[in-house]
Amino acid sequence: MISNHISYIALWSKELQVNRSVFANLLGLPIAYEDENVVVFQTEGTQLVLQRAIDADADLDGTIQFGFEVADLDGVTKSLENGGQMITVNREELELDQRVTVLRLASGQKVEFIGK
């Protein structure tokens, strides 16, 4: 139903520039995209996303989020719902003709499933 490939890992932090420096300058990871609130590093197969934890997202400081690309987002969402899982975002529209379903694990972490 989903691939065994993690599409991205996101690290939320109030210290975005400090963490950016570690990955870009010390470790030499190439930056694929950057703005004032996010830095995306392209590694082999999986993106590393540094996300600024500010304002409404300030409580996410120090958390990790990850996502999977899926071929059948509706099927994955239905399976999760039928299994009694808590869906916090149900097939929200994204840019580039993609949609996302966000699963909130019992321990509080979020897992995104991205598809068409």
C-alpha cells in the first residue's frame, strides 16, 4: 500500500539558522530549497527538511515528522480510518497536484502520506 521509502524527514526547531549551519556548512549537504522558515536538503532518496518552529508551530520545537509518498492516497486514508487511527488532515490539497493525509500517532507524532 505504501512504499518502504521515506520521502522526507522534518526537524522542527526555533534555531533554524544554527541547525542549517550544521547540515550545510559542517556536513556539506546540498540545499534544494530555502526560505525564511524552511531549508530543504537533498540527500540520496530522502529530503531532510528543517522547519522553523514559530508562532502557532512553536510547540513543535524539537519534534520530528516524516512522510511517505503513496500511489493510492484514498486507499491508505480509508485503511487508517477503518483501523480507528486519528487523522488530523484528511486529503488536504497541496501545490503541484498533490494531496496529503496526516496521521497522528497515539504518542503524538505526525506521519504524512502524500499522493495524488
